[in-house]
Amino acid sequence: MVRKKSSLILCGAFLFVVWNALLLLYLWGRPPSLGEAGGGAEPGGKEEWGGDHGARANLAGEVIRLAEEVEAELETQKKLLKQIESHRSLWAQRKDLGKRAMDDGGADKQQKRPEKQPPGPQVPPKYPLDKKDQIQAEHSQELNPAPDPDPKAVSIQAQPVLNNELETTVTSPQTVIPILVIACDRVTVRRSLDRLIQYRPSAKLFPIIVSQDCGHAETVRVIGSYGDQVTHIRQPNLSDIRVRPEHRKFQGYYKISRHYRWALNQVFNTFSHSTVVIVEDDLEVAPDFFEYFQALYPVLRADPSLWCVSAWNDNGRDALVDPGKAELLYRTDFFPGLGWMLLKDLWDELEPKWPSAFWDDWMRQPEQRRDRSCVRPEVSRTITFGRKGVSLGQFFDQYLRYIKLNGEFVPFTKQDLSHLVKEQYDARFVKEVYGAPLVRAEDLLQGSTLTGTGPFRVQYSSRDSFKVLARNLGVMDDLKSGVPRTGYRGVVSFLHRGRRVFLSPPEGWTKYDVSWS
């Protein structure tokens, strides 16, 4: 077919040349007019046309008419040339594609286009995918991966891409999940970066973006020493922020909030990512940190009642968790932070009203949370080693230094995580909590009258009773907007002397009381 079309193009060019030759012969062979027979004088002379005004008029009209005919003919031929050139370019492209297909051993004939391939077998997690923005088309392959195509066929069909996220939808069923490291003046950021680089399975799927505030020169050098293993961006506005006199001591919190806003805008609007995991420069991650977030990303997208995934357990002290069940995951109404993932659509919601300071407590307010929950693990996938900071070590000596970091790799991406979807989780959770025997805190503390590993339920009925019970049982007793740390439906789950305990409100709980804060 390509050879036949090339012959037609050559034939058209030949006819074009012949037509011009015939036109010239026609013009030269026309019979002379009156003016043409008498010539001999120079143009413009008084004897130019032999004094015959009628002949001069006829000759002038004839010349004008011939000029118009030639002009019209040239215009027609110009259009023909453009058509020939366009067809020639088109068939040249098709000829080139045909050669490439033949060189690849007929890959186009053996393989269908990707969009027509039947979907591959479903893989866990199995959960509804039509609840949050109908899951954009670019993520369809993440949950229903098709068989790996022939690399040569992909190289022919792939189109130019604009960013890493689009590129992975062409070459891989996985989504790019950038890690945003919030840094300032801690040279110990090296400890964070060393572990992130050590454990990440793919630099392409998990790019590390270090956003630095403060302009601390030594920290700049430490970050720069990693070369192209990380992307280093710097907050341009290092000025002090005008605050009320009584808030001058909180200047650091204002700068942190400003930095978070700038850095997240960079990730979502400049780098055009669809999600991000935020860690700070004083966090160390677990070996399955990346596996954890990769597995929970589609769960977060699928369930609109979730708004974040956190690697942190506020009550994750060694004595309060079950290290033998590192695969356990929970829903929590308390925003944990300290290594957490959010989606771009949530940032689009929060950014216009982002607070000037204390952003984490602001996130815990009901106006922002809007009855949404986060996923958190039984055993933390991050620990903090930063006693020094704007919080001046608050809770560090009493709680944070004792948080257990998971050391066992859990293959979350191979597990069915559908139990975390709200409808399934709530039914099982309520049954388990309120089906557990109700005991007194004294029974747990003495342990003499209890048998078995539980679970057991201890009930509180007021803010003060919660605080007393929490302190006695060794869990954190503070509440934010009425929500206890790690709480879900008012229930705090933990281990006490090897027994599972639910510190819970009475059955029939409906909502949190913000006055309890």
C-alpha cells in the first residue's frame, strides 16, 4: 500500500510539470495581435503603436487578460502543490511506522492496544472504588493491573509525558508517592535521609523532596551531600512573622505553619503530584515504611471517610503494643501526624484556610476533620529522635522516647485491607469492643482475678474519669477537641500487661464533646 501511494505522488508531480509545459506552448503559439505586428519602437516612444489608438487598446486588454489567466492558473497549481506535499508527509510517517512495526517482529499485530486489553485479575485490597471522585482514569491500572506488555510495543505506543506521575501510568501500574522531608536547622536530618534512602524500593516511585526553612548553612551542606538522591528546595521567605505580643514566644510555630503551606504547594502545584507522605527531619522510618504507604494509598482514595494515613501510634510504647502483631491496622479519629499521607484534593480543601500557627491542632478541630478518620498501625513505622525543637521536648521524655519502631517487614501490598473501609470496620469494631467483658481498672492493675489475654473493657463516663483511668493504665491522657489520642468512636485500644484493653465510653456513644479539651 505504501509503494502504491508513492507511485501516485510521483505521477501527480509529473502531470504538474507537463501541464506547465503545455501552458507555455499555448501562450507562445497564439496568433499575433495588431499591436504585436507593427512594433519596433522602444516602449513609451511616440511611434510605439504606430499611432493606432484602437490597436493599442486591444493589445493592452489582451495583455491584462493573459496576466489574469496566468495568475489564476498559478494559484490553482499552488493549491495542488500543497495537497501533494501534505499527502507526501502523511504517507512518509505511515511508512516509517510500518518499518518500525516490522522491525519489532509484528508486535502491533500480536498485541492489542492497552486500553482494549481485558483487565487482569483483581488483587487485594478489595474495596469499593467509586466513592471518592470515581478514582481518576490514570489510577485504574493501580487496582486492576493488566499483564506486563512487551517493552518494544510500549516504546511505540507511549506518548511524551509531563511528569513522573504520568510516566508511571504508562510504564508501571504503581503511583508515584513522593516523600516530603520538612527540614530547618538540624544537621541530624542525615539520620532521616539515610534510612529513607536505605529502605526505599524505588527512587522513581518514591522521590525524596527535602524542603528547608531557616537557611542554616551546615544543614544546607548536609542535604547537598546527597546529590541527585534527593531534591532540595528552600523556603524563600525567612523573615519574622508579625504576631501578637503574647505570641512572640511562639514565633517558631508560625514559621513552621508558613513552611508547611509553601512546601505542600510546591509538591502539589509545582511538581504536580497527586499525593505526598510528610515526614520531619527528626523522624526515623521502619523497614516497611514504603510498603505501608504504598498499600494504603488506594484505601485512602477509595474511602471518603478517611482523610489521612499515619505511620504513628501515639500510644506506641513498647509495653502498650503487641510486637507479634505488627500487621494490625486501626482507624482513628485523632490526627496523629509524624509521618502521614494526604491527597491533593484534601490539600485543595485545606490550603485556602490554612492556619498561621499550630497547624496540627488546627487539623484536629471538628471544622477540619469533619468526622473523617485516619489509618494508624499497632506498631509505629516512625520514631522521633528530636528532643530539641520548637515544642521544647514536650512529651518527649515521658512518652516519645519510648515509642517502639517496627522492625519486622510486613507485606501489606499482598494483604486484603478491605476491613479498613468504614462499613466493615465499624460493625466488627463495635461488636468486639462492647462484646468484651467490662472490668474495673483495679482488676487490671492487680491482675489476680482476671484470666486470659482479653480483650477487656474499662469504661469512662466523663473527661475527668478518662484522664484518671488513662494515667493509671499508662496511656496518654490529653484530648484535642474532645478526641483522645488514638481514639476511634471514643475508644482507645492498647495492651496492658499482655492483655488487650479497650478504654471506652458507654455503649451507644454518639459524638465527641469538644468541651473536654
